Amino acid sequence: MPMDVLVGLQWGDEGKGKIVDYLSQDADIVARWGGGANAGHTVYLDGKKHVMHLLPSGLLQGKMCVLGAGMVIDPEQLLKEIDGFAAQGIDVSPGRIMISSLAHIVLPTHRALDGAHEGGRGKVPIGTTKRGIGPTYADRARRRGLRAVMMKDPVKFGQQVRQLMSEHLDELRRFGIEPNLNFHAGWHKHEEYANRLAPYIKDTSVYLSNCLLAGANILAEGAQGTLLDVDYGTYPYVTSSSTIASSAALGLGLDSRCIRKVIGVAKCFQTRVGEGPMPTELPFDSVVAKHLRSEGKPGEEKGATTGRPRRVGWLDLPLLRYAARINGLDELVLTKLDVLSGLEFVRTCESYKYNGEEIFDLQGEVITNLKDCVPQYQDSLGWPAYDIVCGKELKEVRGNAGSYIQRVERAIGMPVSLVSVGVDRNDVIKSKGNWFLF
């Protein structure tokens, strides 16, 4: 019963979309277990940029795609994606895409509440994408949410949408907000959405379980990253769902014993969109920060969902060790090694100074007080772009670039299985399967 789980190890934006697309070559099914349209997975194919917010990244490899029960799904956004890919001649029929009957539905009023809650925080916002994710998960916890299975009866679903939107409008008025929403058109539109999406809605837990019993290979796709996990991330600057590997089986309705291995993805430096502590952050307008953001180039550091420029900093090894432990990592994938090329020197944060002590790995108190951690750096010489040869094995990464990968492997105690060195699907270098190659 092989299922591989791919998870982000930082604050999201690690390049998971490209890696899912690459690994999908060997999968039969790609299944996403959590999150919503606040995620944005980017894949470049033959120079063309594709961004998926809800559809799993395996779509471009022609794989069966499953949206799991742990997700919160905005029907308007999902249909926009389906229609966009259909216009490109990509198969987006119910024979290629399944939606869990137990996934929850995001309404326009969820988005309005998201904005109201964020605005109510004043000068200390969390940095939400305002896609309605938090309020939808809150409604799920309050047991008044709408599940995808309700779309099987579009007329009744429209009535249920009207009731919940009415409750949301009352809440918004308590914020002193009269949202610019056409309430009548809103719930009627959801009848139309239900008519279109009903054929996609299935019991995906049964489907995936049967596929595993038949020997199918499933790749479970995570959204956001470990440090945005609602329990284990840099709370309260987190998302509203569980993003770590152990939540994959839960979000897909599977026995946790089906997980074969956990693959973690990290950039060769740090990025973050929105608010929250980031110990290794560089001054936004510094020369190195502009270099790392690759401004104006393919793959530049902007949020795929929000378009906001990302904050950037040096690779944080204590956070990476923490994420490896929390996820039970088996393999490490590094992305954007090529972006570091051309720098005179490259830094890594080896430890923190916290309350007068040197900290190498994080515990609950430290992750909660990350803003009080002072990074302790080690510098190494940079490398020219020609030290990276996009070949078949990691031994073709030479000199200081190769030493950098080796340092990360030794610091994490984890083999690097792939290194991404460009935006396109095939800009990937494979490991020979050995640790500490160089």
C-alpha cells in the first residue's frame, strides 16, 4: 500500500508544485489533503507558467487528481481553474478529478469575514490571504459548515448556502460592515456551481483505499508549509489547517500505515509572505535580498496567490531540523540552488542564541518565541553558475555549490534526493541515493 507524502519544510512557497509535478511521473494518483485556495502551486512547462490553487499539481502529468476531505474548496475558484485548463486542451473531466464528499465549501461571505477579522487586528495583522480559509475551518469546527456532498442536491444546497450566508451577514454587521455582496445572486450562483461540480463528488476515501489495495502509487500533496501548521507552526502567524505529513492520511481518509515515505521540500534560502517572525530575514531592499528575490525573472519571489513580494533570508538550519523531526522525514529535496549562484558568500544559520543559551533544535517554547532568537551564522564562499551542471546525478554539482549541499545534508542528517536548479520541469538533478556525496 504505497503512498508517498510530499510536504513543505518552511513557510510555504518552497517550490512544491514543481516537485510534485516531477515526482508525479511515477505516481498513478496525486491527492491533496488540506488547505484551500490560499495555496498556489506553480509549474513551468516549456517556458509556460501554470498556477494551481486547488487542483493538485499532478494534473499536468495526466494523473488522476483527488481533492481530499481535509480541504476547504471555493467552488468559484475551482471552476475558474477547471475552465482555464480546459481551454488549454487539458482533460479536467470527472474521470480525471475527484472531490471528496466530505470537503467543506468556502462561500463569498467567508472571504468577507476573513477580511473583517484581519482588519479588526489593527496594527498586528496575521497576514492572511483573505481567501476565507480560516472562517470556513471555523464553521467546520462549529458544526455549521457546508460539505461538498450537499451539492448533490443543487436546489437544497442553494437554500443551505442562503441560510449560512445570512448568518455571516449578521456577523459582518456586528463588525460594522455592510459587504458589497449581491446576496440573492450569491446563493443562486451556488446552485449553478453545484450542478457543474456534482459529477466530481465521490467518496474519495473508499476510492483511494481500493486503489492502494490494488497496488496503485499515490503521491499526497501538501499545501503551505510545516512552519504554517496550526499546531506546530509559528503560531499565531499560521494557516488554519494541519500542514505536516502525519495529517495526510487523516485528510485523505486513509490508514496511516499506508505511508511509505515522507519527502520534504526546502529552498536553499528562506522566504516568507505576510507577517510573523523570520530570524534570518535580510533587509528588504538590500542587494542580496534583491538577488534572492530574482526580481523580474521567471520564478521571482512573489506569492503565487497574493502576488506579494516575499521576504527573504539565509537558510535556517534549526528550523529545518525542527521540520525534519516533526514530519519524520525520509528524503530532502532542495530547490533554487541556482538562485544562490553569483553571490560572493553564502550564509547558513547554524544555531540560535536564546535566553543566553545556544539552541540547535527547536522546542515549543522556542518556536513560540522565535522573534527573540538571534541567528548564529557560518559563512562559506559562493560559486559561479557554471558550477551547477543540470545532469543526472548530484556529483555534477561542483565546488562550493556541492559543498553547500553536503553541509545541509550533514546538518539535517538526511539525504538530499533531488536538487532543483531552474524553473522548468526538467531542471532537476538527481542523487545517486548515497548520503554526503561530495
